[in-house]
Amino acid sequence: NTVTEFKRLKPSAASQSARRAAAEKQRKVLIAGGAGFLGSRLCSRYLEYGYEVTCLDNLSTGRLCNLKQQSRNPKFTFIHHDVVNPINQKGRYDFIFNMACPASPPKYQSDPIQTMKTSIYGAFNLLDVARRSNAKILQASTSEIYGDPDVTPQTERYQGNVNTVGPRSCYDEGKRAAESIFHDHRETYGTDIRIARIFNTYGPGMDPLDGRVVSNFINQALDGQPITIYGDGSQSRSFCYLDDMVDGLITLMHTPGTHFEPINIGNPDEFTMVELANLILKKITTLSRITYSDLPEDDPKQRRPDISRAKKYLGWAPKIGLDQGLDRTIAYFKTETSQDNLSNPA
Ligand code: NAD
Ligand code: UDP
């Protein structure tokens, strides 16, 4: 019964359930894409819980500086590997996160074929590891599977409005296909899957050069450069703070039950890009002024998660609002050195 399970999971559902699994000697987790923004935080959290953590990453958008602390832990292993290729190493895992895929539009659009292959071959290859290991596996899906949504907020039942042949298709359609592959693996082999539809996430550890809106606006304001709003800035996004997202993903992985269907994980507070720019300008003393340029093709006009399913099944809801989350993110970007700004070569 999900309600009883949910009550049992409160409070700090994520850490308690993950620690319980560790105590039951299910201690091995594989995090594909573990050198990235979200994956590296998952690596730290599982090391804190006492797991053996294997990070598998091709370092295309991930950064070794994200793994400085984790690498000092003897329970941490790094494997340099591209998930497009079969994963033949013999490790066995209890839990697998498939976080491997660039999330930033300029990054995933810079090599669309590789992006599509990463989502599709990566899903097959990691599901094969899950099957060999009898592991539970979570797919990092995305709000992008809703495309440019014509309903708001987006529930998991909304089937989306996605262009198959635009600049975002490699990511959106790749992630949609990955959800189908996960679903079919479940149907065919009984694989224990979870699918998290992740909405825009920000926070300390972001790559300052990732080209996404939160990192761009903060760094532009800190550098006294123009704040680059694309379009008229009336398009909206709903921003989730990193810690809330990581809690949501861990809770989804460890909540007992059969939650095989996709679940939105995000913060439903919605902001236009003009509102975001002004909020950042209020927080940073700067000479920066807003400039406007063309809206990229197929840029979604709105995005806001309905998180009723996550609340009901997981007892999860975000705790940190944009105001507080931005303060912490700005503090992080202020301390980020130019050395750390460099992405590692693949
Ligand atoms: P990120 O770009 O920081 O991390 C992705 C990681 O995957 C990087 O370390 C990269 O090197 C690695 N990677 C990419 N292609 C790979 C490949 N072929 N083989 C092995 N490793 C590969 O992105 P993130 O923000 O940490 O996102 C993590 C996951 O969450 C992604 O799957 C992304 O699609 C999903 N997601 C993120 C957001 C967000 O706002 N951050 C929103 C929706 C979905
Ligand atoms: N955006 C912007 N200025 C920037 C970067 C992005 O106005 O410097 C806009 C972008 O057009 C989109 C929104 O901010 O409407 C969010 O963009 P991001 O790349 O962060 O994420 P996504 O589009 O994938 O949600």
C-alpha cells in the first residue's frame, strides 16, 4: 500500500530509505553520467550512505573537478566509458542511475547524432547491465519529452507536442525513445525500472559554461556583461534546486512499490525569463543591463510540472524556493575559479 509506504518513509525519505538499503547489504550503485552536475551529487550522497559507488562517464560535459572529493574515498571507482558502446565490465550493482546525456541545449545540439545515440544505445546498454545484475535502474528522463506543451501544468498523462525534425529533436525524441525502451524492458524481462521526468534544475556545481539560463544570467551579472534574454522573455520555466532534485531521485529509487510509470520531479513555481533576470539583478550589484535577441527555434513557451504523482507515491515535494536557491547558487559562482570553469576533454 503506497500510502503506508509513504508514511513509513517520512521524514528524510531519501536518506532513510537509501541507508536502509545499505544496511540490508545492497550497497553497490552505478551512476552513468556521474561526473555531471546531477550525477556527481548522487555520487557524493551514496558515498555518504556507505555505498560502493561506480561512476561511468565519457567526460563529454562532465568535469573531473566535480569528483574531487569523491575520488578520495576508497569506495569510489571511476570508469571512463561512452554508454553508446556495450558495457562489458564485470561489476554487479544493486542500483543503477542512467544520468548520462548532456542536458544543456547548446551542448546536446553540438553533436545531435551522438546525443541521440547516447539516449538510445545508452538505455539499451545500461538496461543490459541491470538485467545481468538484477539491479533496479532509474532513467533520467526530462520535461523536454513534453516538447512545447499546450497544456499547463504538465501531468504525466500529457503526451507532449514535440517536433521530430528540429534542433531539440535529438534530445527530446532520444529521451522519449529511452522511456519506451525502459518500458519495453520492463514488459519483456521484468526489469525493475523507474523513470524520473526531471524539470529544469540549478544549483552549486553547475558548469558556468553550460549555456543554460541560470548559469548564463548569474555569470553575466557577476562579470558586468549584458544579460542575454532570448525572445521577449515571456517564456516560462519552473526551476528546481539541486538538493531537492537529488532527494527526489533517491526517493524514487528507494520507495518500495511498483512505480514503473514516469514521475515528474520538479518545482512547480513558474517564472518568466524576464522575472528570472530581474530577480538575479536584484541580488547582484552590477552594471549589467538586459539585452534581447532571437528566440531559438522550437524553444518551449511554458513549462510547469504537476507533481501530484510524486507527492502521492513518494511523499516528495521540493523545499527550496528560487529566492533561496539563487542565493546559494550565486555564492557558488562567486567562488568558482577559472581553472574549475574548464570542462575536461573527453
Ligand atoms: P550534465 O551534462 O552535467 O551531466 C551529464 C553527464 O553525462 C556528464 O558527466 C557527461 O560527461 C556524461 N555523458 C554524456 N554523454 C555520455 C555518454 N555517451 N557516455 C557516458 N557519459 C556521458 O547534465 P546534468 O544536468 O547532470 O543532467 C543529468 C541527466 O539529467 C541527463 O540525462 C539530463 O538529460 C537529465 N536532465 C537534467 C536536467 C537539468 O536541468 N539539469 C533537466 C532534465 C533532465
Ligand atoms: N535563455 C535565455 N538566455 C540565455 C539562455 C537561455 O533567455 O542566455 C532562455 C531559453 O531560450 C529558454 C530558457 O531560457 O527559453 C531556458 O533555457 P535553458 O537552456 O536553461 O533550458 P531549456 O530551454 O532546456 O529549458
